[in-house]
Amino acid sequence: MQAIERELYRYGDLMEQARELEEEVRELAAKKIEIVDSMLRAPMTDGVRVQGGLPNDPVYDVVEKLVDVYDTQIRELLGCIGEIYAAYGRMKERIDTAGLNEYERRYIRRRYVDRIAHGKVAAEIGYCERQLGRVRASALRKLAEAR
């Protein structure tokens, strides 16, 4: 039962983690856009000849590398977000197929996802804490069997 509860607490954390990573992606994308915009506004040195006859713009090269770094970080974060959504979907499917009744589903949602204290969940549902403990045990047993 403890393993199931750990998974349920993790399930509750997944969406928060995804939101944090999505915000980080937005910030990185904004920085990348800002760098690209500044590069586009910078004077180009295409007409400038350097020794050896090849034009070279070290600022452009650095900016290009920075953009590549941001792209790599964004791809990695998007991969993590994808994994989080996949894990969330697996747990949601498990909950959906476990045959939980309305009270058990509500308990799982309020206790593990919304992180409401057991006593407050009991008050919301209209059960005493002892009765809600039986609902909890039943829900956890069904989820363990649904593996």
C-alpha cells in the first residue's frame, strides 16, 4: 500500500513539475528570441575583408552558438515534459480502470493531487475520518490490483 501511495503523491506532483518546466521553456525561448533579434539589428560585417580574404564575424558566431545552446536546452526540457505527461497519463489511466467508486476517486483526487489533509477531505465528503479511512484502504487495494 505504501508503494501505491508514493506513486499517487508523485502523480500529484507531475502537473506542477510540467508547469515549472513549461515556464522554463518559455523563458529560454524568450532569451533565444531576444538574442536573435539583437543579432538581426547588429551591423553586419559581410563587406569587411579580413586578412586571408575571408569575411569573419566573431559576434555572429558566438550568437549562433548561443542560439544552438538554447535550442538544445529547450529540446531537453520538452523531452522531460513529454515524459511527465506520459507518466501522468499512465497513472490517470490506472485510476480510471481500477473500478473506483465516486468517493474513492474523489478521495484520491483531493488527498494526493490537491494535497488536502485527510480530515478536511472527510469533512468535504461528509464522512467521518474512520469511514474515510476505509474508503482510502479500498481505493488503494483496487489500485494495487489494477497493476
